[in-house]
Amino acid sequence: MMRVNLMPQQILDARRQHRRIQLWLRLLGLYVGLWTLVAAASHEFVAAPTDELVGERQAVAAERESINASSELQSARLDELLSQVQIIRDVAGQPDWSILLEHLARPLGDDVGVQSVTVEAFETAGDVPLPREMATGPFQVSILGVATTQGEAARYVLALESAELFLSLDLLSTSPTRIGQQRAVLFQARGVIALEDQP
């Protein structure tokens, strides 16, 4: 059997359209609600790690600045230590000059005095045989002294030469002089020495 609806077609169309609109509004509300939940959840999962990452990034930056500051301090300390090592090397690389001073003073007596001693690095030793192990030698030593007589000046130079410290030693000049009221002889000697490293 067939049922006939006596309602006008416009009302039926309006009801159908109203139902469709209601369905679309519900679907749209459900869709908006679902996206709101997704956005809130994603904000919780994305925003929290982002804040955490910002904190970690700041911690890493602070640690990097601390390391840079520490590195600068260590670099300055290293420069200071290298400077001290260089000074120690410079001092340690010098021969024991007390050996030369002892040899110069030993033959001195009342008749001879040393006014000045000059020591320079000696580049070429000529025919003089040189020892193998030397601190930084050979050295050229110039001695300026005064003696009561020319014989005392020669005796002093011969005593130095026989001490085996000098590889060669020559009395270069003597000249008469006065010290107060007394006559004296001014002498100049030059020689080559080689001081070995002392332990």
C-alpha cells in the first residue's frame, strides 16, 4: 500500500534542507572540536619540548661561554708558562761562568789586577782544536788588567794559559801607566775558551 503525504512539497523540501543543515552543523561542530583537541594535544607535545629545547640551548650557550672563558685563561697561563720555560732554557743553556772567574782570580797576586773582562761568542776558532761538547762556546775572552811590571803581566797571562781552560791566549799589548804615584803596566790579553756543560 502506498502512503500519500498530504503536506505541501515546499514544507517537505524545507524539512529535508533543515535536516541536512543540522547534519552539516553537527559534522562541522564535531570537526572543529576534533581539530581543537588535536591542536591542544600538539601544543602540549610540541610546546613543552620547545621550551625544554630553549632551556637546553641556553644551558649549552652558557657552558660554551664558560669553556671559552676558561680556554682564554688557560691560553694566558700557557703563554706565561712558555715564557718561564724559555727563561729557564736561556739560563740553563749558559755555561758555568764561575769556572772562568775562578781561573782568572787564581793566579792574581798583589802585583796584578784585572780591570775588565769581556766575553763574546767566537764564530770561528781557526786552527784551534775545540772540544766536542760545549754549552754555547767557544767564547772569545778579552782581559784588560794592570800589573806592577811587564814581567808580572806576562807571568799572569802564562799562568792563565797553562790552566787548560784557554784553548789559546795571547798577550796583545802592554803600555806604561801610573796608579797614583806608582808606575804600572796596563796590559791587554785575548784568548779562546770553551766551557763544557756542567751537571
